[in-house]
Amino acid sequence: MHEQPPQRRIRSFVRRQGRLTTSQQQALESLWPHYGLDPEAGMLNPDTLVPAQGKLTLEIGFGNGAGLAQMADADRASSFIGIEVHRPGVGHLLLEIQQRKLDNVRIYCADAIDVLRNCIPAHSLDRVCLFFPDPWHKKRHHKRRIVNQDFLELITSRLVPGGIFHAATDWEDYAWQMLQTLDGFAGLHNSQPTGGFTPRPGWRPLTRFEQRGQRLGHGVWDLIYMAESSEASSP
């Protein structure tokens, strides 16, 4: 009997390198050695982060990093990790870190699923943020959407009991799909007593794109779910 080849994982992103500005390139060269994290280094020790004793937030796909820098600036007693595959966005975040004089942010430039599996210890995250993930709006591409059962099992295993998963999207059909998927997942429960979507909390910064959308009457849907108090088994 021939052994079946391993099935290739469907990725939720396309690596678009884009063009680095001169300042972004300089930031990558000079600041990455201090703020960058190497996924090949294996499991992260949260005690090495600054500040070591604060709460730990992970943002998946931070874009240009402006929102992550704003959250870290507003809560300097906590630590923040950002994951982004696009180097221009990483370079932009490094410039924000430098301008705001932040030392409570660290960055992975890698696949978020790989980082979660191989670098983030079980039950170490107080909050996981997923703001405006690629909606893959064509129906044939919906299988690429990151929020699915396997993803939720993975992040739940990395959240502390009572930890928060916060997602936001400006695509209504994706919002409803996420709501249905989250409601059907036993390891998380909706923070809204009546269920459904959540008004944007103050800790989530408004993006420029979102502000423009609001002026045009576009909707944004937030979902905030909490990990069950009993520990989940790590996948």
C-alpha cells in the first residue's frame, strides 16, 4: 500500500511583499534585532518580555501596525506580540515603536498558525486580536478564511482560562459566518449576555480605513468571546 502524501495546509493569506520605503528598510535593519522574534527559536518564554508581569496580548495580522502601537502605548503595563507576514507593515510598526518610544511590543514576521503552534506556550495569552482579516469574499475562496474550528482550537489552547478572543470585520457575511462558527465552538462563549455582536470596545483603535467607512455608512462587526474557565487540552 502506498503511503498518502501529507495534505498541504490551506493558507489564509497571500504573501504580498510590496515595496519598502527607505525609512521602513532602515527600521528593519536597525530596530528588528531588538524588537523582532525568530520563529525558528522555538517556544517563547513570556517572562523575557517587557514588562514580564503584565498581561499578554497577541495580534494576528496587524497590517501597518498603527493600531497595535496605539494599544501598546495606551497600556504600557502590558506586553504585546504582533504577527504579520508583510515586511512593509512590519517596517511601519517599527517606526511607530520608535516614535512612541515603546518597549512592550515584539514582532514575528511569519505565518501566524506556525507561530501559535511552535512559539506560543499553552495558556499564556490573555487576549488574541484578529482585526479585519482577509475576507476572501469570493465564495470559492471561503475555505481560506482563517476563522474555523481548527483555528479556534489552537487559539483557545493558548489563551489563559477566561482569556479573550476579539475579532472584527467590515464584511457582513464574514461576520455572520464567524458568529456561527464561534457559537458552535464549545471552548469559547460570547461575552454578550444576549449573544450576537459587541459594540466596539475602547481598547480597539479605529483605523483610518474604518473611519472612512463610517463616514460612508459602512458597517463593522466586533465579536468578543471568552475562553472557558476549565483548561483545554493543547492540540
